[in-house]
Amino acid sequence: MLATCALWGVAALTLPRVTLNDDWAPPTHGIEVGVLSNGVHTDVVLPVRAAGVDWAEFLALDELHGPHSGFQWVAMGWGDRRFYLETPTFADLKASTAIAAVSGVGSTALHATWLYRGPYSGENARSFVLTEAQYVALCDYVRASFALDSAQRPRRIEHPGYSTSDHFYEAVGSYSAIRTCNEWTGAGLRRIGVRIGAWTPFAGDVLRHLPR
């Protein structure tokens, strides 16, 4: 057990600094996206409508509680279902919830937060431009993370959310100490050729190589 923890620690210190897609540079023209962090967790920030992808339609925004118009962006993150639903703020975090999350035995969820403005750039945010092909590939990656019903629609979780403009959905995959919420973000960017670390277990690892 101690050897496993030590190996994880070494990997967490070294692999995020091993840069993949090192020759990537944002195109001059394309579609702006972003990554938003609260210091612990990251979301990808995507335009509500671009390149033929309509997130308001896919997520049936007009059927949900809260406002339905004016949103220009949607921030989406993946993570442990119980952690998401039981931990609206880190003041609500329980040790049992955190331990269960990293065990890899629980189910997962996607969290969609609708935004009027964004993406942002700063200490805890990055915005950058993708080619249309990269953007569509990133959207495909995000959509593939949703668990779908028999009508091929995302399975919404009956939960009030953290505000009137966010909603939860059932997701595919298992959260673990290896496949963290931030590695989900990093894997999506890595797949489309964006410069990113070889492994991104923490929020700072995702932001590290992205342009400010």
C-alpha cells in the first residue's frame, strides 16, 4: 500500500510536467473555448452553439428549471456522482465522500453550468482558440461521456443543482485516483492535439501548459 502511494506521488509530480503535443499553437482563426478552475476541479467552457453543435438542444435546456435564454457558454465537468451531489461547497466535504470517490467503485456524473459570459483568462482560467475540427472532436469527447436513455438523450439527474443555471446528468466511466475529474479534462484536450501534460490529476496540471 505504501509503495503504491509512493508510486502515485512520484507520477503526480513528474507526469504533469511531461508535455505532449508540444508543437501545438492556437490557430489565428477558429472557435474560442476555455478551461475554468475553482482551484480543485476543472470544467471545459464551450460556446452554446458553434460548428453545428447545439448544447442547448442536446441538453434540452428549455425543459429545465431556471432561465432558458441569453446563455452564450456552457461549462461542463465530469466527476464522482456522490461527490458532486453531496458537496456543493468544499465546506460540505466529508472524508467518507472523498474516500469513496478515489476508490473507483462509484458512479459518475456530468455537471453543466450555463453562463452568460466567458470563457475567461486569469489565475484560474484559460481561453484559447481551436480549429473547427478540433472543436468538433472535443464536443464528441464530451458527448461520449454522457449516459444516454433509450431515446439517445442525456439522462438528467433529479437534483436542484447549485443554482438556477446548472444541472447534473448521469455519466459513463469510473472516477478514481488515476482517472480524476481533471484528468477527464486533460484527456479531452490531449486527444485533440492541445499542449497538455501526460497526466493531469490536479486542476493546476490542466492549466499549466495552456496559453494565458
